[in-house]
Amino acid sequence: MRTQVAIVGGGPAGLLLSHLLHLQGVDSVVLERRSAEYVQQRVRAGVLEQGTVDLLTEAGVGERMRREGEVHNGVHIQFDEDRVHIPFKELTGRAITVYGQQEVVKDLTERRLADGGRVLFEVDDVRVAGVDTDDPVVHYTHEGVPHELHADFVAGCDGFHGICRDAIPADVRTVYERVYPFGWLGILADVPPSSDELIYANNANGFALLSMRSATISRMYLQVAPEESLDRWPDERIWAELSTRLGAPGFTLQQGPIFDKSVTAMRSFVAEPLRYGRLFLAGDSAHIVPPTGAKGLNLAVSDVDRLAESIADYYRTGSETGIDTYSAACLERVWRVQHFSWWMTSMTHRFEGPDAAFDRRLQRSQFDYLGRSAASATTLAENYVGLPLR
Ligand code: FAD
Ligand code: DHB
């Protein structure tokens, strides 16, 4: 089989890239290891930056998001029992939209298939070769039969555990990484959210986050040990801990049946460069951020926006400027977002060790400053709603 762009990975990055290329008349094939059902059920992100919302809308895949997503004009940051409200809209003119990642994936998959796009699910043994030649090829097995997909370009949209990153030789690649000494236990519960906007809370027991998926479904997270076993967290313990950590005068946490529970380890990771020959990495295959800034999905969207434009420009005009500058241009945003995500994590989580008491006083000072200074609140707001995509 032959296509212009072979896309490995059918998560948000791969599907959106395929759709954006299609809009520009560029053909692609998406190879996804999992089933369509699995990819669409995977519970992950929920916060879309204004730029992501605008891009999905302009690309014609934002209709349900506009209808069902909730626009939030601000967020609460809490330290012990004190809360500061950060009014995004007032400070930046922009807002965020709460809409589940799996809904974005559903909308994109539906649209790709309706447009006749080739998206192959449940492919195995994916291997890329010849990315430093003019004829890169992706080998894979589908329904037990081995295939070769020849392409002009290969897009590695296969997430953190994918195989594309390793096609860049080790002597060309530099990896930057920080692993945090904690993870997040996330739940979905059938209960109306106890706040109309998100609450990021720093409590002596650790971090907690109140988020939501709809008027009837709450999404919440607790800081736990990185390899924490869910067996240690029966529902009553989760609710008790969330109530403690989110506790504030006049606030009551509504409780309800929990229908999803998972633990995610937290890391910051960047593999540079994002391009090697005819291979381009986009999204989690190239970088991971701790989830505190709600940035991973948004960063994936910003990568593929740039990649689609660069590849389309190459076919349209023959110019290689976009593809040549892709890596450096993405990395500028990646590191801004890395800093913001690390900063949000540092400000809101419980750290142990000899400096713990000192660190907590610094966190308190940062929190107080957010509440007192419009400049400080604006720094948080403009990063959280997202800097312009291009
Ligand atoms: P993925 O979603 O990982 O998709 C990669 C795809 O490639 C997968 O479907 C995988 O099955 C497939 N694949 C892997 N290997 C192969 C292979 N060898 N062959 C073929 N296919 C392969 N981000 C935000 O912006 N906001 C948030 O609020 C937020 N909250 C989060 C909360 C949690 C608990 C977690 C875990 C993440 C959160 N993120 C958030 C991050 C966000 O979910 C990711 O950054 C996003 O999924 C990245 O998209 P992607 O397409 O690059 O990678
Ligand atoms: C959600 C996830 C995040 O990582 C975050 O920072 C905010 C909200 C969520 O899943 O709703």
C-alpha cells in the first residue's frame, strides 16, 4: 500500500493530523494498535485550551464539543482552607472548555471514517524503516497478514510507549526527563460537580483536584504514591480524603457512585529533536507533562496543527521551510508548557524530604502572591488558557 503520510497511532494526535491533512488534500493512513472501542473508552484529559477549541471548530469537528462542552471562565486554587479565584476571561479574554478527550477522539474517528479516511485498528508488529531515505516504509500485521505501507513521510503519533521515537538513532537524540515521587488516583463518579469551576487544592495530606465531565458526572484526582495499588483505596477512603483535601468554609463535597478508578504516574519528558529525516514525532511520543497544567492533549494538538501545515505547504509549494523548522518551533512551546506544568505541580503537591517544611512555606508564599497580584494571576491564566498556537 502507498500513501503520502503514514501515521502511527490513532489517539488524538494521529486522528487530528489525518483530518487536517485531508482538509488540505493530503492523503494519509492511520495505523492503531488498539480497537476503536478501546481508544474511545480510554478516560484521560478533560480540559481544552481556547486555541484547541478554535482549531477543532475551524476544522469542522467541533460541533458536539460546542454543544456539550462546558466553557469555564476561571479556576480556583486552594491552599489549606483558603481559595483564590483566577478569572481567566477577565485577565486574558480567553477561556477553557471542559470536554472529555474520549469525546474528541470519538468525534475525530467518526469524521475520518465518514470522509472515507483509512484508519486501521488492531494492527500489530508496527515497525518503521528507511526514515533517513526518500522511501520510508512502515511494516505491520493486520488480521494476521503482514503488510508494508510506503509513504513520503511518517508521523509518530504513537504516544509515550510507542515505537517511533526509537527510530531516531540514539546518537542524534537527547532525552530530558524528571520523574515525580507521586502519581494521581483519578475517579469518575455519578454525582453533580460540587463546584462550577475546577479546584486545584494543596492540603497537608497532598494534592486534590475537583473537575467534571458534565452536570451529572464528577472527575476528581488525589495525589498518591506513584505505584499505588487501587486495593488500598476503597470508595469510602477516596471520598474521605477528597473531603479533607478540598475542605473549605461553606464547601460540601457531594458524593456518589464511583464508576471508574485508575492511577497514573507523573513525569516530565522531552525527546529532541522531533524530526529525523522523513519521520516526525507529535504529541506524547515526543513529550510528556505532569497533568497538573492540563496540557498534554493541547500540546499534541499544537504539534499536529504545525505538522499538517508544514506537510501541506511542502506539497503545495515544494517549500521545505515548514518541515525544516517543525522541531525547533514545536520545542519552543513544549518547553514553555513544560515549565508551566512543573510550576503548577510544584505549587500544589506535597513533597517529602529534608526541605519539606521550607518548600511548604514557599508554596504558601506563591499562593498568597497569586491572590494579591494581578500580574501573578495573569501569568497563571495566560498559560492555563494557552498561548496562541502559531
Ligand atoms: P495517545 O493518546 O497516547 O495516543 C497514542 C496512540 O498510539 C494510542 O491510541 C496507542 O494505542 C497507539 N499506539 C501506541 N503504540 C503503537 C504502536 N506500536 N502501533 C500503533 N499504535 C500505537 N492533557 C490535557 O491536555 N488536559 C488534561 O486535562 C489532561 N489530563 C490527563 C489526565 C490523565 C489521568 C492522563 C493520563 C493524561 C492527561 N492528559 C491531559 C494528557 C493527554 O491525555 C495526552 O497528552 C494525550 O492523550 C496525547 O495524545 P497522543 O495522541 O499524543 O497520545
Ligand atoms: C482534568 C485533568 C487534568 O490533568 C487537569 O489538570 C484538569 C482537569 C480532567 O480530567 O478533568
